[in-house]
Amino acid sequence: MAVGSTKFRSSISRLVGSAVLLIVLLVMPPLVGSYWIHVLMLIFFHGILAVSLRQMLILGQVSFAHPAFLAIGAYTSTLLVMKLGLSFWFSIFLAGCASGIVAFLLGLPVLRLTGPYFFLATFAFLEVVRMIFTRFYEPFGGPMGIYDIPPPNPIGPIDFSSISHFYYLVLIVFVITLSFFYSLEKSRFGQSWHAIGQSHVLAESVGVNVMGYRVLAFVIACFFAGIAGACFAHYMTHMSPMEFGLHLSVNCIVWVVVGGMGNVFGPAIGAGILTFIPQFFKFTAEYEAGLSAVIFMIIILFLRGGLISLPQVISKGIKKSRGKDLASS
């Protein structure tokens, strides 16, 4: 009974905390300048990438290809809007589908690999995608990329050429992403993914379709990367293949590990912290990589569960301290 009561209070606390944070994010644009709105939007973009990538890391599959699917979504939406005249509200869905379809075709052979063979295959795929976008000037713009990408089509009086209006669009996509993966986590799919991550041999022995669940997780993760790519392209109004390289792949993995894989909020927290710190300390721009590395090492050494484990670590420390005080008295 006490355990159930504790879980209930914990759930209520998380719900209240999430509601308060959402309210703060909703009222943020009028309170801060456009620069900080831009930083918050980068946090949302990075959070979507990190939360969706966690889906693969749960399975024990370290994918370096996530930026490739971000790029596929970005280029798909951009070309559909600029070349075919489609509405952004249609192209954003097709961008996610394009990334999901490519992920399905790639996943069928590649997801049979494990360990270093898998991440080397995904790294090779990332480089192939970048090479294609770099090599072909038509229709991808070559190494210079594509300029003057239009903002989303207006909805009534809402004009998305305004950074404040675009902020709310990206916030909605971010919240939908978190909610979707949180729901998956609580479903039988989430339980199966965790079981496969712990031991795919044992999971298969009890009847779990390991390959099917891996492909499904990969497609879902890449679908959301494609959605993020579409939003990113139409927000930045310019993109080039150089933005979707190995540096972003490594960052995505670091965001997940720093935040913690214990739940879907961990990667979002990791992405937020490691995106915010370099922006806040602009005078340390030349030390950005080193600063991020120091934070990463501290988390690895002292918070094995990531930043989301910090409350539990503090709680255990307090209880241990109280126990020592009682013993000494």
C-alpha cells in the first residue's frame, strides 16, 4: 500500500512539474528577446532528436544515422514546397513518412547487425546521404545547400514568418513527440523493447519478434527525426549537407546519455542543458567542446543514470546521512 501511495505521489509530482514547465514555456516569448526564443527552439529541435534516438539506444543499438533522417525530412519538405508548391502542412507529414520509409528499407538488412557492426553501418549510411546531397546540385543545391526556404503557410492571422509564432509550432511538435514516446513507453511495445535491450536472445526465446520490434522502433524514431527536419528547414530558411554530419550524431548520443535513459524526459533534459550552456556562456565559445566534455565526464563518473537520476541520488545521500547521525547518537 505504501509503495502504491509513493508511486501515486511521484506520478502527481511529475504531472504537476510538467504542467508548470509547459505553462512557463507558453508564456516565455513575450518575456524574452528573439535570441533566447531561438535558443529555446534549438532545445526543442535537439530534444526531439534525443528523445527519438533513445528508442534505439534502449534496444542496445547505437545509431549514427539519425542526422541523415533529419536531413531526409528537411530536404523532402523543402523540395515538395519549393518545387511542387505543396503546403507545408502536407509536406511535413510526407517528410516524416519519407524518413520512415528509408529507415524501413535500411533497417531490414542493417538491424540484423549488432555492436560495432551496426554503428559502423549507420555511420556509412550517414556519409552516403551527405554525399548524395553534396554531389547533386539539382535538386539538392550541392554543398551550398538550399536558400530562401519559405516559412509554413499561414493559418488565419497566424504568420509563421514571425519567430514567436514559429516557436509555438515547434513547441507543439516537441510536446507531441514527448507524449507519444511516453505513451509507447507504457505500452507492451515499450516493455518488449526494454526486454530486447536487456537480452535479445532471452526475449526471442519467449516468443518476442526481435527483428520486427527493432524495425518498428527504427521507423518510429526516424519518422520523428524527419518531422524535426522539416520544421528545422523551414525555420532556418537555409540548409546545407554540412549541418547533418558526424558532429551532430555524436551530440545526439551525448544528449541521451547525459540526460539519462531512465525515461523519455531524460534525453530532453540532456539536450536542453548541453544546448543552453554554450549559448549562456557565449564568452567561452572557443571552449564549447571542452566544456561539454567536462560535463559529460562528470555525469558518467558521478551520475550513471544521467541527470534524471539526480533527485534519487540526493535523496539516497540524505537518507544515508540521517542514518549515520542516528547511529552516532
